Amino acid sequence: MFIAMNRFKVVKDGLDEFETLWRNRQSNLHTVPGFQEFHLLKGPERDDHHLYSSHTIWVSREAFEDWTRSEAFRASHRGAGGTRPLYLGHPEFEGFEVIQTVDREGRAS
């Protein structure tokens, strides 16, 4: 399993616009082999921004990398820079290989 995350530092007067943009965007993730789940997370407020993160679960790093080279990826990100500046800096990508999972029954894998 592979978890792909992007951190976004969203300017305080852009929170509603940012959330609306994400809720209304066309997602093609469900059409991509290896995709499992997506979450948009709202984190702590800071002096000049609010932290958000996208959290996507994939069956493998390879499935994620295939997505980044796909037409579905290009279609989902088309026009992403066309909004007013909502971020401080660029989104920050972080990728994680899952090494342990514990389920609700306490079973580890």
C-alpha cells in the first residue's frame, strides 16, 4: 500500500473558495487502476494560513506513479492554476510506503 499526500497552506480569506473548488472538481481517481480512497483533510490554523492535506491511498507506489502519467491525471489537474492565489507557496508532496496496518479487531499486517 502507498499513501500520497499533498500539503496546502491556504490563505485565510480563501478557505471557502478552496473547499468549494475541491468539492466541485471533476475527479477521475475512481477510473484509475490501483486507486483505493481519497480524503481532503483540514488541519490547524496558523498566523497567515490554514493547513490542508490531500490523502490518497493506492495499492502500490507503481499504481500511484502510473496515475501521475495518465490522461486522467492531466484532465483532473487541467486549469488548476487558473484560480486566484489561494496558497502560500506550492503544494508539498509526501509519499509513504505503508509498513504496518492494524485493523479494528487489532490484527496487524
